[in-house]
Amino acid sequence: MLKGLVAALLARVLVGLGHPEGSPGSILLTLALVGGVASILGHVFTPWLRFRGGRGVATSLGVFLGIVPLPTLLAFALWGMLFALSKRVSVGSIGAALAYPFLVWALAGEESRTLVTVVTGAIAVLVLVRHIPNIKRILSGTEPPTMRARSPEGERS
């Protein structure tokens, strides 16, 4: 998560250092999105793992926490509820990815709504595509829980 947050904020900081009088918000937003999306793509398609990295959920959380915090926190809360109910990280990730562009559209500022919604929609599609194996297991009933219930004696069942 931290690498996504740093990537999104670093572009803003660097531009701010070069332009102490301030830069237009649209330039800063665009730079934050470019840095953030690069971080997500670098995580998902890392060359060190033959371009087969992670699913991009935590990195996306960090990126968009730095850009549009309110819808991101609500999507994270949804992820937490779905995870708690299903005991499966993948269910939380899939549900949050599906809801996120709609949360952004509803809650992002007027000037950034369209651009950020398009970018978050594209990242949501990427996250969903990366979860296709999980979706197949969920539909077939074979997706294992991430957490198992504890027995009364404190041992995992």
C-alpha cells in the first residue's frame, strides 16, 4: 500500500518543489494518476517475476488514498465487511473493485470526477481480470477461506 501512496504523492511533491507558487490542480492530479498507475502496473506486471506479479489491490488502495481519500476509505470499509463475512480476501477485493468506480463518481470533486472515474474503472477491470481464477473458484465453491474459525480451545479448525 505504501508504495502506491508514495508514487501518487511523489509527483505532486516534485512538481511543488519546482513551482513554489503552485501548479494547476489538473496538472497535479494528472501527475499523481500517472505515478500511481505506473506503480500499480509495476506491481501487477513486475519484470522480476516474468511479468506475473500481484493483483494490485493493496497498491491501488495506497494510490487512491493519496488522490481521492473518501471513496477509497469507503471501498476499504466495504472490503473489510466482505472479508469479515466471507473469510476470503478475494471476495472483499472483488466487491471493492466492483463498487469503487461508482464511489468515486459519487464522491469525487466536480473537476476531477470524470478523469478519476475512468482511471479507477480501468484499474478495477485490471483487478477483476487478475482475480478470474478466484472468481472461478468462488463460483464452483472451491475458494478456500483465508481465515478459519477458531475452536473454543483456541486452535484453528
